[in-house]
Amino acid sequence: MSERRPPNGPLWTLYEHVAMVIGLGSLAALCLAWLPFAMLLHPLLPRTVGQRLGRRVIKGGFHFYLRLLSGLCSCRFDLSELDTLRDQGPLIIAANHPSLLDAVLIVSRLPNVVCVMKAALMLHPLFGSAARLARYIRNDGMLQIVQQSRETLQTGAQVLIFPEGTRTKAFPLDPLTPTLGLIARRSGAPVQTVFLEFSTPYLGKAWPLFRKPTLPLHCRARLGRRFDAPTDHSAFTQTLEAYFRQELTPPVPTATHA
């Protein structure tokens, strides 16, 4: 049986451009819709109430957004393995970072997860107010990240961190930073690995924001090994990086002989 080829032709190319506009535009619209409420509620609500509401709204908004992409933009998401993490208490979720969509995928399934975010995004007019209401962690200093992550984990929440520090430049993985290992050692929380796989490097470091996607786009999240909290964060970082490389490096095909 011949392998089915992906759609092509001028009409499909036009559809890919339209899907890009729908995808980017709808995310911006969702953020704008929540923006004035997040700005007003942040100083008014008690911290615990605000962060619970903020996290659930972000989770619900991202879940709706992915359903929209599935229905209108020929995107297919297999995220069911993430559902098993919902009721497992404090965890550090460590994921690879191939795309701008990575946090959206994970947060869409977990109602009490806190992202470690770039400081620039915390100040972004579209995302900043929602992130501050949810008490996301600002990535502008290792000691601050470690301390805030430890406090967040002590409340029973989960912390999402991309240990590469930014989207992957040299696939399959960039060197890991020591921040995650420090968080795990100081907090005593286990580290759950998650591997995100995309059919194309859409919205990766080398994919411009307004470059059309190659559709259909398939995204999958799979759970990896769970590590106990380390006593040596440097050795743990090396062990974790070796494990990530092992899981993300495709196997070398073996030669076949007639």
C-alpha cells in the first residue's frame, strides 16, 4: 500500500495562510478579552483566590484555543497523557521546548500549574496581566526563580519549566541550565519529564512568527521518567540532559540487505 501524501496545491497553500491568521488572531483575541479583568482583579482579590482563578481561566482559555485549532486549522493534538498529572500533587514538570506552543499545550490540561516565564513576557501587554494574576514565576534571576518555585510547590501547585531556558536552537536539545536541578534540590519535589513532539518545527526558534504552517500539524505530549529530588544539582543536570537526548534523538535506521 502506498503511503498517503499530505495535501498540496494552491488552494491548500491558501488555506494554510488563512489558518495561520486564524491561529494567531484568535490567541490574541482571547488574551485581549481577559486582559481588563485580569488587570482589575489582580489588586482586588486575595492572593490565593486570584491565583486560583487566574490559573483556571488560562487553562480553560488554552483548552478552548486548541479545540479551535483542531476544528478550523487542521491541527491534531494528542495530550491525553498529561491528564494523569492533574491530581498527583506538587511536581516539577520539565519539558523540551521546540515551539512557542509548548506552554499552551501543557497548561491546557493542568489547572494548577505555574509557568516559569521570561521576564519580557511577564511585561507583555497581551500576556503580562494574566500571568501576574496567576502568580506565574518571572525568569529574571536564578535565586528568585528557585525561591518562588519552592514557595509555589509548598502550596501544592505544580511548576512548569523548560530546562533549556529558551526554545531549542540545535535540535534535538540545547544544553540544560542548572536552575531546574536547584529547584528540585531546594524544594524536595520530584521531577516529571514531558516530551513534546511536532510533525514540523512550527514556531520553533528558526520559524518566523508569520511564516505559514505546514498542515496538517500533529502535536503529541508523552510522559517520560519521573526523577526523585536530587542531592547534587550539578550531577542531576547532567543526568537529566543525557536522558532528554536519549529520548529525543531518533534511532539510526539499520541497513537492510536484499
